[in-house]
Amino acid sequence: MSRTKEFDINKTLYETMLLFWEKGYSNTSLALIMKATKLNKQSIYDTFGDKYEFFLKALQMYRERTLNSVEAAIKKDLQSGNSTLAILAKMISPLGQQEGFPKGCLIINTSLEFNKEDIHVFQEVNKMFEGFEEHLSYVVQIGQERGEITKKFSLEEITKILVNAFKGLKVAERMGDSVSSIEQVVNITIDMIRL
């Protein structure tokens, strides 16, 4: 008869996700994972697989949690009557990130750390960006319909501008750029698409 797990799998995965987010894949050793989760090596391997498999599961968790959170925030902001420009500014800015989370974005950090030829990692990276683009595109479309966002650029062009601003701002935050510098880029980006 197999033994039941004596730990919370989701909590353990979440703790490890934060560790990978803070330190990156290469700098997160199995010893660090064991210390953070208070699990022995065998429990980790039995439940999550090796470090790489564990990392993929952490990326998936990050993607799902982030996209669900973004979707819920958009819905709440639209119901509250916020302008689409304000919603988009919040979406691309790293400044509103909750306390206690590492700087930057786990997916962007991962895309900078890994070679693009790592198919499994980049499947997760691509799923994240596709999902985020869909959310941005949805808000831009509403903004264009409301007359808040210019139509001199297509929906696709504006979405690409915003995605690239988001990526650059997350890297800038991770690199330690000042709040005023980040705010300036957010404001310029939003002014570019304002009607």
C-alpha cells in the first residue's frame, strides 16, 4: 500500500515557483529547493520529477495564476467603469506588483535564461505571451470601440506595441530602473495609443 503525501503539493509547487522566479533556473539547486520546501530528495522526485520537470510545472502554475489574475482584474476594472487606457497602463506596468513577489516576470526571466531551442520551456513562454496578448487585445478593442484608443494603428499593431513595452518594462524593473523612469515609459506608451 502506498503512503499518502504528507505535504500540500500546490503549496510546495508555489514555494518552488517563487524560488525559481527569484533565483532563475540555473541558480536554483536541488538543495535550495529541499530547504525551501522542507522535503527530501526522494519526495521531490516522486512527486514532481527532476529539477527540470519541477521547473516546467512551476512555469505552468505561474502562467495559469498570472493569466487568471489579469483576466479577473480586467473584468473588475471594466465593471468599475475605468478607462481602457488606465487598464492597459496597469497591465504593462510592473509597479503595481504585490509586495513579497520577486522583481520582474518569471516567464521573461526564463526566456532570457534559456536557449530558444528548449522546446518545452518555450511552449510555456509562448502560451503565456499568447494569453497575455489576448487579454491586451480584448481591452484595446473595447478602447477603440469606446473612442478612447486611436484607430490610426490596427488592433494587432497596438497589441504588439503594448506587449513589447511590457517585456521591456519587466526587464527594466529587474535591472533596478527607477520608478520615475518606468512611469515615464508607461505614460509615453499609453500616450502613443490615446485618441
